[in-house]
Amino acid sequence: MTTPKTSSVHASEDGEFTHRQILVILAGLMSAMFLASLDQTIVSTAIRTIADDLQGLDAQAWVTTAYLMTSTISTPLYGKLSDIYGRKPFFVIGIVIFVFGSLLCTLATSMYMLAVFRGIQGLGAGALMSLALAIIGDIIPPRDRAKYQGYMLAVFASSSVLGPVIGGFFAGADTIFGIDGWRWIFLINVPIGAAALTLVMITLNVKNVRVDHRVDWAGAAAIVVGLVPLLLVAEQGNTWGWGSPAALGCYVVGLAGIGLFLIVEARAGDQALIPLRLFRDRTFAIVTVGGVIVGMAMFGGMMTLPLYMQIVHGADPMESGLMMLPLVAGMMGASIVSGQLISRTGRVREFPIFGTAVAAVGLFLLWTIDADTSLTLVMVYMLVLGIGLGNCMQPLTLIVQNAVSPREIGVATASATFFRQLGGTAGVAVFLSILFSRVGGSISGELKQAAADGSLARGVQEGLADPALRQDPDAYGIVRALADPTTGAGALETVTKDSSVINRLPELVAHPFEQGYALSMSEIYLVAGILAVAASVILAFMPQIVLRTGSAQAEAAREAAAAAAPTGTDVEAAESATTTTTSPSADRSRSADQPD
């Protein structure tokens, strides 16, 4: 076999890539990963400003859930299709859909319209992270992956720093070139997406060992029928009532859809969207269940932190994003350290168990915060949470990729990502539902307490006497409503639609609202902490793990060669020809590849 004469990057005949080739491929992958991760940090930083401008803070969950829902459901389909037809075409399709959805988001005139467009954006996002991780699994042996982890972490670090700055800048601007400032948060994805698409087209030429399967469209349809109603009721159950006819209808349709999905997948066998036989592997099953719970705790808990900074402590979007840096620093530092230790020792099982336990400690610490808690202390708690998450996220993906056949890296990585995102989607929907269902009662209780100790009356008098406050109809309206108890309910409705007004109220009036939000958020951290403890216990049942020392693509190529070779001496020759195809680190790491 000869290498094609082209500028593209190709593996050698034995399926292995050189260090330089891996770096070239990583450049394309990281550009797409940067696109997705930057979007998440920008939107999470500015979501309160967007919601306030579109008069729908209480509809924020729709925007978040729509994106997570579509990206979650599309993830296993991308994984299966990429196993069959190759990673590159679907990676490219994902970038194009993501950019198209971003353009649509700039046209939104309501939170519900924005939710629909974010859903389209999520259809593209489903390919970006999962396929990037699958390609990394294809070309880099598990034991060598830590050497390249720094490059991938640089993407998340830069997006975590740039996202809040860019998001805060755009969210803080009324208009830029005649367009609302926050709309540029989505518009900026166009040039970034174009650059990512160009790099991917040039650099990403990883040969695919095709899996001769049909596409499991029936499974894809069944999973949509099963998950959409359940995720919908998770988000709207509090509004509808958990036992309302609409909620009961969602339960019935969702459970029927899941049952149909299991039947379809069982009949499809190895050609299934998510082959059920994967769950017979103890490692895969335990990591999958643990990943769902970790996703719920992580996404559900983290989504409320920017809201806490902005609503309770009056930070603008840029400031709240920068306040998240302790969390990012903890995740990065722990990921780098754990990656190096895994590479040197071959031990991986302990890290997700330890990480989820530390994350639980961080979440329980966050449970203690209120409106008067020092920001410094809150950031220390966030650092602890970040250290925990950094020790479990990357190792979980590594364990799943190591547990399956090299030719199923795509479907296994996508399945693990799918279940973790499924947990995250459910966590965000349920936790935001908890927040907005509890905040009204919490604020009412705090207002009663402030009225009893006289602080509310002093704040109302101060506000009514402030000429500057009269120039702010929303803030002055809340003060007047609180001065007249018969109209006080209107104040609660105002702050749940546009929370920015809280920061414009007199301090004594604002404090009950801030405390109400803070106490409602702290309940979320308690639930998330309990989930993290459950994840740590479940992951402790993982069996001992031995990491492979060859890349998935090289091993898949050897499997294909062995399957195609005739019996007898030719088989022996084929096996002999492939014994030297392990990664450069294989010999020196083999002695460490013993069960823990």
C-alpha cells in the first residue's frame, strides 16, 4: 500500500500517526471544539441579559434545555454514522448546522423563538464534541493521551477566559452597527465556524475502517419519541403540575418510546444505534450510569452559578464570567495532574471515584451560601468543585473508549457522551424548575421577615424619597407596590421576568429578593451534592482496568487485516507484520499495564 500524494495527513501503513501528524489533526479538532465551548461560555454568561431583554427570565430553561435536548439526542446518531461512513463528513455537517443555527439565533424576538433556534444549533453541536473525542480515541493510544491533553485543555481554558469577556462586552452593549449587542454573541460564531471548517477540511483525513452496518433510523426515531416528552415534563412539570393531564401524557408517551427503543435496539443487534450488548460489559455499564448522575450534578449545579453572581452580587455578565475562573482553574489543574498520573502509572479507576467525592464536597459547601456570603469564600468552594470535576470527566471518557472494540470507538464515545448529556439536560431542566418554583415562596418569606424587623419599611421610605429612583419606572414601581401590601404581588412577578431591576433597588429593599434567590439556588447545590455522592458510590464498583497501548485505528486496521487474511501461513505472516504497530510508548508502558 502506498501513501497518496497529497498534502493531507494520513497514517502510516500500520495505522499509527507520528507526533507531528497528531498535532496537525488536533489543530482542526481543537478549532471545532473551541467553537462549541466558546458558545457555551458566552451564552451562559449573557443569558440573564438576553432573558431580561426578551422579557422572559422564567423561560430561560427552555433556551438551555432545547440546546441540550437536540445535542443530546443527535449525539449517538453521529457516533454510529461516523463508525459506518467515517468521521470527517459528519464533523463537517455538524459545524455547518451549528453555524446556521447561530445565524437564526440572531433573529430571535422572544425566548421561545430563541429556544427553537438554539435547538437547531444543538443539532450541530451533537457532532462537535463527541466526534472530536472519538477521533482522538482513534489516533492516540489511551496511555499516550495525557501527553496531548494540554492542547485540548488550552481550548477550554481560552474559551473560558475569552467567553465571559466577549459575552460581557456584547451583552453590555446596547447596539453594535445597529444590531442588539447580545445578538453578536451568536453572530460571532460565523467567522469562527468558517475558520474551523477550513482547518477541518484541510487537516482531518483520518482513514476510517468501515463498519458494514445499516443506519438504525428506527432506533433514532424511537429515542426521540422516548426522550422529548420526558425532558419536556422535567422542564414544565412544575408549571403544569406533576400530576396534570399534560404531564401524565408525557409520562405515557415517553415510557412507551423508551420501551419501543429497547425493542428496536434488541432486534437491531450490532447494527443498533446504541448496541445493548455494550451494557453487558460491567465497566461500560457502570461508567454509563455514573456518567448520567455526574452530568446531572455538574450541569445542573454549574448553570446557576452565573445567575448567583449576577442576581445576588450584582455582577455584570463579564464580571460573573470571570468569577467562574476558580472553577475552570480547578478543572484544568486537576485534569492535567490526573492525565499525567494516568500516563505514567496506567492507573485510571481511582480518579473518577475520587473526583466525584471531591465534587460532592464542593457542592455541599455551595449549599451553605446565601446573599451575605463572601465572594472569596464562594470562589474557594467553586475551586473545590472544579478539582473534583477535573478528576472525573476525562478519565470517564478514557475508560469507555478502552472498554470497547477499537472499531466501535465512535458509537461508544457518542453513547457515553449521550448519557452524560442526557443527565445534564435532565439536571438543568429539573434544577431550574426547582429554582423558579421555589424562588417566589423564598422571596415572600424574606419580605415578611424584613417587614417584621422594620428593614423593609426603611428601605421603602428611602426609595420613595429618592428622586433618581423615580426615573426608573420598574424599580420605583416595585417600591410603590411594597408600600401598598395589596399590590405587593406585582413586585414578585416583575423580578421573575426581569431580575436586573433587583440591582437598582435600595439596598434594604433589594436584600430580601437577593436572599430569596440565593436560598433557592442553595437547595439546588444540596440535591447536586447528593447526586455526586451517589455517583462516587456507583463508580466504586468498577472492575480493575488495563489501558491499551496501541491506538484504536491501528488495532482496528490489524483486526481488519486478520479478518481478510486467509488461513494458515498467511495469517501468521499478517500477525507477524502487525506486531510492531504499537505506539512508541508500548514497550516502556507494557510493564505498568497490570490490573490495579
